[in-house]
Amino acid sequence: MMAVNQQYRTQDNIVGDVLSVIMEGGRGGVIISRIIVRANLSYASATERCENLESAGLIEYTKKGRKKFYAITEKGIKFLRKFQNY
């Protein structure tokens, strides 16, 4: 049987992916399903990451009806730029 070479992302890379997806959404933000698809995460993982990023002040959300729209903050943009240059 052939060994499968599977790449795993670090926690830092996952955070970078989530922030990148949210930044792509611009001022209007993105809903959790877009983060799930674009960052390749489960619902539970995506919501946990978003809660942590919100607590850190890197993202914020607004509610429109039943949906939460996540948007990156100024602090989040600075963090993402530093992360991408690292």
C-alpha cells in the first residue's frame, strides 16, 4: 500500500487563512459558510477561530437578521500583513 503524503496546516496558518478570507469580504464582511469553504474548516472549528479572533480584537461581526457578518478590524489588517511577511 502506498503511503499518503498529507500536509497539515499549523494553527498559525489556519488563523492566517481565516483572516485572509474575512479580509477578502471587505467592509461588508463574510458569513461563516464562506469562511468554512474558503479556509477549508468545519463549522465548529471556524466558529471557534472566529470567537478567538474577535476576543483578540482582530475581527468583529455585525448581525443582519439571523446571520453574522465577520469583518476584519484595523488591528486585524496590521496583524495579517505582518503574518504574511513572516
